[in-house]
Amino acid sequence: GACLLASSCSASGEQLPTLAETDGDLCLACVLGLALFENDAERHAEQIADFLAGLCTNLPTQPEQQACELILETFGAEVIVDLLQTYNPNYICGDSVFGFCSTCTLPFVDPYPGPVQARAMAQVVSALMKEHLVSRPERTMFRKAEGEVPASVLPYVDEDKDYFSPVDNLPRTALWRGRDCNDFTAEMHAGCMDDPDGLVDNNCNGIVGNNPATSNPYEYDWCEASDEEQDSRYSIVMFGDSAAAAFSIPVEWMYLEDLDTIVEVALQEFDHPDLSWSTGFDVKVGNDSMYMRQRGRNHCNHRDYQNLGVNGAQMDDFPGYQVMSMKQSQYRTLAFVAYIGNDVCKRDLADMTLPSEFREQLIAGLQQLNDASLPGTKVLTIGLVDGRVLWDVMSDRIHPLGCYYSDFYEFLTCTGANPCETWLTPNEATRNATSKRAAELTNEMKAVVGNATANGDYPNLELQFSEFAIEPIVNVMTAMGLDPADLIEPVDGFHPSIFAHRIIANLMEGFIEATQPTWLGDHNKYNVAIQNAFGDQGGY
């Protein structure tokens, strides 16, 4: 018992506790076992994983065992080791991660398929939200040196260090930025100009070779020869948070279905940039993303996207590292800046970003973006959402686990996994004060854009401000005869749903066409020729 929380316990030569020695107490066994590894966790990652897996198998029911194994498989030994370097064993064994030492309760009204499985999966959801929306962003930012891009926001595989990757199944690779067609030269990736001889596809858009009718490169004839071809040619870039990256926990997991997707979903931090309203390209998106709309205007835009959204990001991350994580394009950029909630989503009202801070951070980020962009780059800045819609729409509805969302939000608060305690709370005064600050920050953004446009502060940027207007989105839903709750991710009850991303894409394009009709450009008359000659242009 002396080693329960002591940092002096050594893993070498120590005997792991057995359930018999702890009278079957999984909480005590977990804390005691991890305490033995605490001082030398990195060397014992495999042992830690095996030890926790053994505890999972000793849970009393199969649903609890499966849920425990899901947490372990999703986090992986490396993350558990990482947590041990920051938190003590009580934290990891408690409600925040594994739930062996559970103190938080969740009342169920209609648990499906049963209360045991529902309780187990509630622990899974809490653990995942804690890790990916609360703890991991804090650790990433804490470890970021001044003026340095965190490795966690760059491609896991990137031999030539050009910020683009030839694979799509590892963190921050081709689902986030267009697939690199040659990872051994930094002169070949989306956004590069092709060689004048047309023999090398430097920009990886699949258009390569020379046109026998003119002897010119296809890229020149069909993508660059006229203003009509060039005015819709853009690199699409998204700066933002988990909403920008399309965070989503699969609802099927609540019923222990589709668990074979655990690894691939966890590797992408539960984000789905390939389904987002800005850079989505998956077949499920259809044509409903800004990237796909712009590719539809001009097939020369193929693969030219960068989604730089990060779970937990807020406005100070825009100049802090997100602009630096953008690969500068040799084409004009169509950029979106959308940090829609984390500046006000805090544990307490006093922790929210001040309007003066928000203003300074936005100005700094726009200056960095101006310095990294070509003249004619377009930037749409998007204000904060009024998050009261979350409680108003969801609180009295039933979560897939079989509890009211109001109780689910309270459970997340208890476990330290609530991503927005200032909006996801029964306290109406707190929700109203949070929306008031969100409106103040949005007004600061609007003023910055207005003043910069009037004064010409950023010569390379053309700026436009947009509200993140919930009302038009709800109106679209109503006109379609759909439930507004479908706009919100069902498992976390917080993020825009993948369906909402489709509506947002349409509204954003419509807004740009109404306010900046020259921005998006004309359709490239050679699109059909490009498709006939190059098919899917190498896919994604």
C-alpha cells in the first residue's frame, strides 16, 4: 500500500498485484499496478498494455469487458505511457480514462441494449472526449516551443518534409492534405507549379504531359493559358478547431458494432477532414464541400486542399502555429478561418478569451497569413456560434446510450470530459453569459475585417466576414422536414454532425456568391477534356 501513489516505486523486479491480493478490487489493482510502472513508463509500454488488458478481462460482464478493451485499443499503450508522465495512476484508473475507480453516475431511462453495456460505453465516450477534446490539446500546446509547429499537427509520414504525405491511413496524412505523388522531393506536392516542359506533375493534380494539338503542356493549355482558367484556381485551406476537422465518434460503437474501425478512426484523432464542409472529398460528401465545389469549377484544383483544424484549437493558435503549419502555395489561396467555440468553451466564465486578446490574436494571424500568401488570396473569417442551441435542442432528448442529454452533459462534467462546461450546463445564466462573450468576440472579428479592408492592412489578402448563423441552418432543416437535432453529433452532443457539414458547405458557398461574386471564378471550359484525358486524376 505504501507505493499506491509514490513516485519512488520502481518497475524493475516488482511483482504486479493480483486480483486475489487486492480482494478482487479492480480499482486497487489498477492503481497499484500502474504505480509500479509510473517512474519508468516508457520502457514498460508493452507490460502496461498487457496488465490493463488483463484487468479488462476480469470485469464482471462481457459488455464491460468489450468497452474496456475498446478504450485500451483506442488509446494504445503509447498514450497510456504519455498519460503516466502527466497524471498519477488514480487519474488513469478513475472516471477520466478506464473507470475502474468510478465515482460518477449516469441515470438511464431507456438503456439500449442494457444498463451494463450502457454504463460501460458511457465510460468509453467520456474517456475518448477527455483524451481528444480536453487533455490532448492541452498537452500539445504545452509542449509547443515558441515559434515551433507541434509534430502532432504534421504528417506522420513525410520523407521530404514538404507537409504532404503519400499515405492516408496514418495521422495527419492525405485525409488532411492532398496526397503527395512523390515523397522524395519537396518540389512535388499540391500547390506547386508544374515544370514548363510538362513532363513532371509537380502539383500532383494528375494533369501531366504535352498536348499533341499545340505541343504545349496540358497544364498550360487547360489550367493556365487564360484568365478564365485561372480565376477559379485555388489552394483550399482550413484554419480551425475540431468542428473544422469534423470530429465524430461513430454512433455504431455504442452498440458494439463496427469495432473494426477503431484503429483507423483513433489514428485520425476522431476527426474526419475528408467529410468536412471545407476540405471534404469522400464519396459520402458528394459535391457538398468547398473543396469539391471548387474542384467542380476547375478540375485543375484536384487534391489542392489543406485542413489544419486541431481538436481544442482557439484563436491564439491561428498565429501560434496553424499558419506556420500551412504549406505556402504557388497559387492563390481560398482560406477559411473558423474557431467557433473554444475561446468561450471553458470550465469557468473567468477563463474565456477577452475581446482585446481575441482581436490581437486575429490581427497577428492575418499578418502571418498575408506574409505567406500570394496577392489575390481570399480569406473568409467566420464568427463564433451561439452554442445555446446545444442545450435548447438536445437537453430533453434521449442519448443513444438511453439517458437524457442533460444527464449525459453532467456526467461528462463529473468525469472531466465536458468539452464546454460553459454551454453544456443546466445553468441558464452561465449559458447566456457564454453566448454574450461569443457575440463580443464575433464583433471584434467583424471590426478587424472591416478596418483592415478599409485601410488595406493586408495587401495580399481580400477579406470577408461571416456570422456563423444557426438560424439559416435550422431554417434549411425545417424546410426539409427534418429534426434540428440531426445537426448535432449524436454521441458527443456537441459538434456539428456530418450531415450539418453538408448544409454548412452549401450556405458558405451561397454566402460567398452573394457577398463576393468574383471570388469563386468561372467554370473551366476544359474540365470535360481533363476528365476524358486523365479520368479521376489519380484519385485521393
